[in-house]
Amino acid sequence: MSRVTLVVGLLLLGAGVLPTIATAAGIGARATGTTTVSTGTWGATASTTTLTFSTNTDQVVVVTNTGSIPLTARTYDVTISKPKGKAPTFTVFRCAVAWVSTRCSGGAGTEIGGPLNANTTTSITSTAPLAPGASMYLQVEPSGVKSATTVQMVPQVTAPSQLRAPVRTDQ
């Protein structure tokens, strides 16, 4: 047997043994499997999008996640009409549970916008998470209302920045 034949034989033997040793030692491995990719929908709807204020009485809008993906935030386009006379201001608060006698459970709620002036359109954002089918309660609090003023509040969801990041569930 020549020296070249011996070296080649040892190299081939080593090539067959080393992958097994490396895998057993945790140095290398092979993984196989499948991953399922699914789709989802996102959106939010409001119980009403138009509120009319004739007095300084708070009003509530219920916003519900109508999609299948959890939301990390929502933007609300708020348009306030121009009333006759002195212009009022409005402040928007959020609460995870229904408002009771203008109070959020255990406090005043979290302010997400305000004071908002009459005769303007403003975008405000709530960063509270909202699971599919869950609701957030927004209270619009007026100040200085002397004549009828309309507040329009339209929820918007901007993907992907306001959606929960994808999660692998087949691991």
C-alpha cells in the first residue's frame, strides 16, 4: 500500500466519523421541520364617530378591535366644528373599562389628547394594547361649551407600526 493510498483512506474514514462526533458534541446539527404562515386582519371601529355637545357634559365613545391581530396603538382623527361665540376646548381620556359617573375604575383615566381646540382637525394616538374583540373606552371632556359643537372621532390603524409583532407559535 502506498503512502498516498493510506493518507486518502484515513481522510475518507475521518470524513465519515467527524460529522457524527461534531453533532454529538453539539458543534453542528441539522434541523428540519415545517412552519405555517397565516394571515390576519386589523381594524378598529367606534360606537359612534360624531358627538354633539351643547353643554359641558362628558360623552363616551367605545372603540373595539374588529381584527384578528392584537393592536399596540390606534390613531384617532378628531375634527371639532366651529361653534358660534366663544370656542370650547376638548380633552380625550382612555380607560380599559367602562366609565362610571365620569370616572375610570380607580382614577381619572389616561389623557391621550388635549386640550383640542374648536375649528381644528388633530390626530391623537393611544398606545394602550387592544386584543382582538376587546374594547377601549374613550371619554371626551368639554370645557367652555356655550353653543352646539360637533366632535368627529374616527379611529385609524396604521400597519405595521400599530400591530403586534408576528409571533412563531409552532416552536
